[in-house]
Amino acid sequence: MRDLLWADNVSFRYAAGAPLVVDGVTVRLADGALAGILGPNGSGKTTLLRLLSGTRRPGSGRVLLDDRPLDQLSRRDAARQIAVVPQETELAFEYTAIEIVLMGRHPHLGVFTVEGPEDLRIARDAMTATGTNHLEDRPFHELSGGEKQRVVIAAALAQSATLLLLDEPTASLDLGYQLEISSLLSRLNQDHRVTMAISTHDLNLAASICRELILMRNGRVLAAGPTNEVLTPENITLLYDVEADVQINSETGHMTVVPIRRVELRQKTL
Amino acid sequence: MSIRGRIIGVIAGFAIFTVVVMVWAPTVGTTSISLAKAFDRSLPWDSNVDAQIFFVARLPRVLSGALVGATLAAAGVVLQALLRNPLATPFTLGVSAGASLGAMLAVTMNFGFGLLGVSAIPLASFAGSIIATGIVYALASSQRRGLSTNVLLLAGVTLNAFFSAMILFVQYIADFTEALRAIRWMMGGLDVAGYAPIVAALPFTIISLIAFAFMARTLNLLSAGSEAAAARGVEVVRAQRLAFLSASLATGAAVSLGGPIGFIGIIVPHLVRLLVGSDHRIVLPASALFGASFLVLCDLAARTLMAPLEIPVGVVTAMIGGPFFLWLLVRNS
């Protein structure tokens, strides 16, 4: 299958003299992929997503979207194809949920164009897909963490992009919402053919929905490939310094990771 | 109702209110006049006292009030969105302090020059605002990428304090009458003596308001932060530059016309948001319209409440604005 998004040996630092946050990373996202990006805090996951979405440009290397250099696209053109769900959404002013979702239409509208019936339909469909229709006129800041996250995902869907990049979408959610969001993402990937990359700390979420994984540590890719090949106890130890057991859960048929203990820091081969 | 319908409806409502206020305000004052008589062309100008009062004394004042109020309120909206801080004002970033220093120097050094019927004080204050804007802009964009809103805020606040010290110094060495004149200017006043200063300020405010119109929806997206806005297709740095420069230009023009009239840029946007929500496509034009009528009404109070004594309009807005600001702070926390 062709690569929809390809980061070719990209590196990035936030300021001159600062350490490399992403250091020579190559990532390929095939059309229709559902990839997880795993790694400890500060491993460069969020920054990698920013490079993939084009909101930051790599210091070296390049990112290709459909074989075209991403930095040659205007922000508007890039946003029509790549939507992002950030880790948290903090608004400076009060907007209703539907207003937030309609903001996803921004790259499709001219400077003075006002959202029309078609845009409203797309926004409402996105809210249906995320189960947030009943929240339409509620102020965003009054919603619970899970509701907010689903509204923000709806806004990203309303962007009508083929690629969705999510930064720890379940980090602040309770177990029920975690399951809800993960089944939503899986459904969007399968039914709506949205290609996704998800950064997460939740190994079991990654194991249950991601078909491939990218393991990152210190800005580098430690391992990448199909989930069942990459998610091994050895790799988990390399990634988090944690001894873990990986089993297939008989109920779900997914791999399940059970952390056992923190191992002493030792000489890394990488 | 469609979104377009709502935008047009709300703006039309504010526009009607503003027009009513602007037509009514010039008829009110120590001498009451009749609109019908003021517009009666059959009477000769020399004997039509109502027309003279309307067109010479009161209309320029109402127009300058409307222009200053609209511009400051809209600039407040833009800066609040740019800084993602609902407590920002058009004066937060040092523009008005620069303008005040310019005016102060013009008064104490007796600048004699004028341009196109505009006297030295507004010219010097406009120049001061441009210089302050330039300094803050240079500081905020000195870093490698983009415009740092944090640096913008810190540089603005610091520049405000620095210029205030310079103003105090100039005041200290100035003689008594000059110092009094300068202080009076800083209280704000809309008694502009004719149409020339309004016409001179108009191009700058029109340019700024057009720039504001172009960025209305973008300001909505910026309220979720620059990273999120960029991911939705906003050219963030370009938008921030345009917002800062146009809001500063607008503020500079408004301050050179009416002095640093405080609180308009914060009360009006907040009241408008309470009434109509936060969509900047509504908040921006509605704030401009409501800012116009609000300042005209404040000025009406300023010239009638203690007549024949006039209260500086900046004192009136501050006396309304101060408590309002505190109420907002308490309500927000």
C-alpha cells in the first residue's frame, strides 16, 4: 500500500543550541494505517506529531504528504488533509460545542465565507460519530474531560481530512471513556478510512487498536513494525525500564501488557 | 437560524442602537436644540443657532467619540484574542504610554508644527504610539521564529512603566501650566474643535478595521492556542503580526484623537461577549458599534452631568470601568 505520510530522517530542536527532541526519525504511514507511537515522557512523541502535521518544520530531513513535501503546502492546504487532536484544549473564550466543531471547517472556507448548511451537516455528522450531538449548544468549558475530548475529535473529523494525528487522546480520561474513545477511533479507521497515528502512554490501548507501533526513546525510533512483533517484553524494558509480561487476552484476543517491576537503569545497546 | 442570519441580525441590532444614539446625542446639552430646525436648509446659516450648535459644537464631538470608541473597543477585542487573555486592553502593550509621552513632549516643548489642519499634539502622540509599537514588535520578534505573545506582553508592560517614568520626569521639569495641560490631555477628551482631526485619524482606523474584518474567524481559532490554530490551517505568525500591528495602529490613531481614554477596550468587548457569545465575526463588529455608542453616551454624561462644568470623559469611563473591571476579576476567579 502506498505511503500517505512519510517522515524521512527528520530531526528537530526547539531553539538553537537546545538538544534534539527528534533525532533522525523515519516514519511511514500507509493509507488506512492505524499506528501507535509509544515512548516515555520527553521521548519526542508530541514533537514528532507536530512535524507530521506540518505545524513545525524539521531542522533536517523532510516530511512528504502523498509524495509532496509538506512544507510546500500552505497551512490551509495541509489542514484539509491532516487534522490534529491535541492533548488538551484550553480556550481563552467561551464557545459552544458546535462552534468548536465548526472551527474544523476553517481550512475549507474563504476569508469571508460563513459556514453554510453543508458545513453544518458535516459538523453534525462528526458529532454523531463521536456521540456528542446532545452537547451541541452546551458551553465547551462546562463539559467533562471525556466530553471535551470527543468534541475536539469531532472538530478534527469536521476538517474532512484523510489523516488524523492524535496526541494522547485518552490521557485524562477514566476507564469508561478510554474504552469509548478507543472503539470510536478504531471504528473511524475502519468505517471512514481515516488514517491515524496516535501517541499514547496506554500500552493496552495501543495493543488493542493499533496495527503497527512506533517505539520512541530519546527522540529516536527504538523499534517499529506490526504490533505483535514490536510489543515484546524486551522492547518494553528497553522503552520504559520496566519488566513486563505480554499475553494474549482470551476474552478480547488482543495483546495485554502487565507491568511487573521497574528495572535498574543499565547499559543500553541503543 | 443560519449562522449567516445570526451574524447579520445581531450586527444590525447593534447598528440601529448606535445610529439612534448618534442622532440623539447631539441634540442633548445645556442648550436644547431641535433636529428639524438644525437640518432646515431654508433658514440662513448665520441666524440658525440650532444648526450652528449641532454642526459646529456637537456633531464633531459625537463623531470623534464614535470613532475613538469604535476603534478602541475593536482593538481591545483583537488584542484579547491575540494574547489569549480576556483582561488585555488596547493599552496593555505600551502604545498609549508612547502616545502620552509624545503628547507630553509636544505640550512642554511647545511644538509649533501642524499638518493638514492637525496640530502638534495629536501628531506627536501618534508618532509616540508608532515608536512604542515598533519597540515592542522588535522585541517580540527578535527570537528566531514567530512572534512571542509572552515577550509581547512583558515588553508592553515594561515599556508602559518606562514611558510612565519619562512622563513623570517631563512633567516634573515642565512649568505649571504646561504640566496641567498635559495632564488634562491624559484624562482624555473628545472636544476636537472641528472635523480636521477626525478626517486625519479616519484613514488609519479604516485600514485597521478592514484588517480586523479579514482576521475575524482566525481570532476564534487562535483562542485555542497557536499550535491548535496552525493545525486547523491558520498561518499563525502572519495572523499574529497582522493582529498586533493593526490593533496598535488603531489604538495610536484613536489615542491621538481623544487621548488615552481607558476601559472602553475592556468593558465593551466583555459586555458584548456576555450578550452574544464569543464568535469574533459577531464580537468584533458588535464591539465596534457598541464602543461607538458607549463612548458617545459617556461623553454625553461628561458634558451634561455637572454642566456648565465638564468632566473629562476619561474620568467618566474610568469611574464606570474600574468597578466593572473588579467585578469581572471576581467573577472570573
